Amino acid sequence: MCPEELQCEKIAENINQFNQLQKTIEFNEDWDLVFLKEIAFKKLGCLNKNEKYTLIKPGVLGGKYIEENLVKISFEKLIEFSADLAFQIKDLKDGQKFSFKIQHNI
């Protein structure tokens, strides 16, 4: 699950395949995002129970993986917001103009 990119996709069929993925540098860099976690921690502090760091403006909408675009949010609200936004933009073509309604307080 990648809420900041509004994606959810299967990456392995079983635990053995997942364990193989974990042995690759590329997977671990993408999975951990250590550089971003360090920036988020310095800016926002420790996470409370069930909180996650995420992008204010999702990557698929042009949001950058930078300090100014980071926020702490409850995991529940993150999933609700990401799913709602993904549903609203699912049929858009690249470059198509749109407006959307945010129904959740972050």
C-alpha cells in the first residue's frame, strides 16, 4: 500500500516472494524511505500510536517528497483520505483539469 501515491497493489504472492524482495536494495530504499523519515522526524517529531508521516499533496498530484509537503496523520484518516481521493481521480487522463472535494479533516 502506498497512500501518498494513491496506490495499493500486490507485491508478492506469498511470504517467500516477499522475503526475496526484502533482499534487494531497491525494494528496501523504496519501502523504508529513510531519508524522508529523517526529515519528517526532525520537522514533526515522534509519531504517536497509529500515526504515519505522509505527503500533504500526494505524489500523483505533483506533490514532492520534501519537508514542506510532510504532515503527521492517523493511519485511519490517511487510508480514508487516500482511498477517497484515488476514487475521485481514477478515470482522469494525464494533464486533465479537475476539481475534487475533500471530505476529511487531516
